[in-house]
Amino acid sequence: MSAQGDGDADQGAVTLGPQTEAIITVTIGATVPTGFEHTAADEVKEKIGVEARISRDRGRIYFQITTDQLFQVHLLRSVDNLFVVVDEYEHYQFKDTKEETLLDLQQLASKLPWTNALEVWKLNNSLKKKRSRRKGGNGTKVKPDSEAMDAGMAEAEQQQPPQPLSSESQAKEESTPELETIAQEPEESAPEAKLIKFRVTCSRAGDKHSFSSNEAARDFGGAVQEFFQWKADMTKFDIEVLLNIHNQEVVIGIALTEESLHRRTITHFGPTTLRSTLCYGMLRLCKPQASDIILDPMCGTGAIPLEGALEFHNSFYIAGDNNDMAVSRTLNNICHIQKRREDKGSVPGLRIDTVQWDLCHLPVRTSSVDIIVTDMPFGKRLLHHKMRKKSGGLKSF
């Protein structure tokens, strides 16, 4: 971790030309489902061979890789969003007043070591099969008591300009931090200039700060814009910069994912569809073995057995539900995955059977199942869905 104010900033623009072949070591940050941090760290150790550090800010892990391992990071099943760390401060000394603190954040932007993080960002773009943009502003979901805030920046004429430079990013998360979103008006520049479009997203947790997330992102983002001469755009940005503040811990990063990696298997959603990253974490804790029979008696959309069939494919999965719509969604999701695998030239078959049944009278012999893993149909989202249905869909609870 850096000491506050350490590090020489890059001078001038960073050319976005052919990427270097030099292998560098960087720190990757990942957001994970809260409570599954150790499960994610175990997966990183198993698949990439490095130790992961669990952050004090719940739902985050950090680990070091070399750039030739970047493609492996995108294959992790337990992480939601990825970012490369520009710099981090374990005990950042915030000033006494809001004005001094915001000025300090502005000055920090020009002192950060952006070069390696930008190289990873460029390499990450080259690894993407398709370059897509987020639809609409910030897709982050936060808890009700949080504020949402992005400080964004943006407008340029091309997605990948030939000559500009660096930026930061924020990870999306389901945590208690205060999140707010803010856009800065793009500055005018010469029509022929081809500039990078960026935004800054700030997440803040802690009650001893003299500033809001909105103010931090606004001032820090303005300094980044001035330093690199980028353009600000909240929706069609090339780079998303993360300013993550948790009490006295400050992490600055650049996003490597445009949308959460948990959106990978389900196309037909139900009212309480479980995220694929959560499904993976639950299955990993069960430690499936070859030839195990794994049962999800309340499968909903089939998220758990689908994730298991794709990742722990030496086991056999039975997905059942008493709702005919749930069974139909499960079948549609299985068919979609099979078609996608077939299009990619993979073996399309999945070891899953789907059944409609009554949970109180399961047609299963005693001791014939090795593992039962399910997402029981209880909780706020299901209650909210039922109450809305009864009330005409307008009232909120």
C-alpha cells in the first residue's frame, strides 16, 4: 500500500497505441457477494495460484497477478465486478474541513501512478470478444440506506482514441456504502481532437467524513479531467474510474467489467432469481464430487443446477419445482445454455433433469441424493413481489 502522497504521476498524455509485450504485476480488486469473500479467495488460490486479501470493506477481495494471467481472472465464477487498482491507502489522513479535504483529493489525481493500470485497461479491452456499453447510467444496486453517486465524465468522438490517457473506475456493489452519481459538463475542445470519454464513480462508507460521495466524485473527477484532458460522459464512457472510500481506507481503480459477471447463465428470470455468483458460492461450499447426485427441490429458474452443471460438470443435477411457470423458465434457461454451447462448438448436453413435483411428496428414494442445495422461497423480494401483486403493483413495502 502506498503512503499518502507517494508515487510520481505520469506526465502528459498516454498514447493508446499497440500494447506493450512487457509483463507487469498489478493488483486486481473484485466485488463478491457479501459473506462469500473466503469462498472467492479460495477460488482465486485454486485457479490462479495467488493469495487473495479480504478487504475490511465487506464484499471485496484483492489479489496480485501478472498481465499474462488477466484472461484467467475473467473466468472466475465467484466475482461480480473486476477492477485494476491504481493505488490504495490503508490510513488516508483526511483534512479537518470539507474544503481542505476536497482540495486534497483534487491534488491526489495528479500524483497517482496511472501507467500500469492503464496498460491493464488496454489489454483488457483487447481480450474482450465484444465491446458493449452499459445501458443507462449506473447499474449498481445498493441498499436502501445508501446514496448513489457517480461522478462521470464524458463525450468524445470515438470509443478508442489514438492518443489519450488514463482514468479511474468503481466497482459495483451490494453493500452499505453511500453512493451518489454526478456528471460533469464536458469541456469544449477542438473538433478534430479524439479524446477518451470517462466517468468517476465514488462509493463511500463511514460517518466521520466531512464530505459526501457526490462532492468527492465531482472534485476528484474534475481533477482527473484536467490532468488528462479527457471528456466526461455518464453513459457512453470508455473508462470508469473508481474512488472507493471506506472509513480511512481509500482505493482508486479502473473498472475491467462493463456489467456484473453474475449475468452469465439466466435469460428467463423469475421474481427472485438467484445471482449466478451466489449459486457458485453455495455449490462450492458443498464440495461436489464426481458422480454426486445434487438436488434442488425448489429450483425457480434453475440458476443453481445450471451453475453446477457448467462448473461442477462431473455431478448430476435434478431441478424440481411445483410451479409450472418455474419449470418452464428452467427448461428455457437450459435450452439457451445448450444452444450457446452448441454455437461455440462445445458439447451441448448438460447433466440436468427437470421435474414438476410437490415438495411434500418427492418421488425420490431414501439415501439416493448426495447433496441438497436450494434457495428457499422466503425473503423480502418474494414478499415484496406478492404484496405488489395483491395491491395492483403500485404500493411499496
